[in-house]
Amino acid sequence: INVMTPPGYEASQAAGRRYPVLYLLDGGVEEQDFLHIAGLLHQGGLWGIHEPVILVGVESRDRRAELTTPSSDPAEQKDFPSHGQSERFRRFLVEEVKPAVAASFRTSGASALMGESLAGYFVVDTALRHGEDFERYIAISPSLWWNRGELAKAAPRHLAAGTGAQRLWLSIADEGGEMRSGMDRLVAALGAQSRVAWTYRPMPQETHGSIYHPAATQAVREVFPPPKAP
């Protein structure tokens, strides 16, 4: 677990201030996403571009196990035998990581979950089926092809059943095929309901490898807007 507090957190004048928390999937330092997300959050918090946020990066060890639901696709079952343990990983986040962070840092109680690619799939799955676990969700180029696109196909049913998610922010790069068709189904389902506030910002000028930083920059600014001036 990697943690960065926002600029000014240790200042005496901020002693009573509490902050929202952004939980970052694939949040390791080496070859994962903690450093580049930490950089944009530090700059944004320093200059008041968005609300100051505590960043908590949760490093992945086996992404296919931690971030996926059980698949009925024989090829996925064969190629990724450890897959489908997302419920276990979600319990770890909610029952162990979140309480530890709340006990150690001045949190406000507001939280968001962010991830890209397969981690984005986990974000969408959590928002649709366990929306009460976090308030805000950011999914960038989510791998909605997983399990033959079942999650996006089931989105209308999940949304009709109710979710505690307050906000879902989505983006996708210049990706077609099952990536795009899954996103199109999800966006259509969100457009047909009024329970969850949602934003869709496609970025066709980006690739799967380049989208994360620009999309995360925009998402954080919109999901954590700066406090209004008095």
C-alpha cells in the first residue's frame, strides 16, 4: 500500500482539515501507476485545480485473479487459471484497507476508486454491483470484453436493482471491437436511468497505452472539483 497526502497536509493551519481519498488500483510504484497519478494529484492540489486528495495506491500482484469476476469463457478459464477472485480482493479493500487508512489519516469519509484497463473493469463492476463501497468511480478504457462482455450486457439489470454509487466517470481511447461495444452498451444503460450521475469522455486521439494520464487528469478535476471561492 502506497500513500501520498496532499500538499499542506502537515501544515499547522490544516490540522483540523479532513480530505477525501482516491483509491488507485494497480497502485504499485514500479511498473504500475502510483507515481504518475501522484504527480498529477500533487500539482492539482498545490494549485487548487481540484480538491486536495489523499492518494492510496494498492499494488497488484496477480491482476487476472484480483480484478476479474469468474468467467464462463473456456479460453479465459484455460489461459488464466487464477482468474475470478475479485470478490475476495474487494473485501480486502473495503474491510482492511479502507479502515486502516481511516485510522491513520484525516479522511473526510468521501472516497473514490480509479483504475484503467482490467482495473477499469473492476471499477465498473464495483460501481454496478457494490456501489455502496465507494461514492465515486473512475474507469478508464475498462476491459469490458472480459467474460464475453457479460458485465456490460447485465448493466441495465444491475442499475435497476439499485446501487450506492453517486458518480461514475468513464473514458475510452481509440479502441474498437469488444472494448468499444461494451462501452456503448454501458453508456446506453446509464443513459436510461437516473440513479447514478455519470460522465462519458471518450478520447479517440489517445491509444490504450497513452490514455491514462490525460484521462485521469480530467477525471480528477471533474470528480473532485475545487471548493468554490467564498
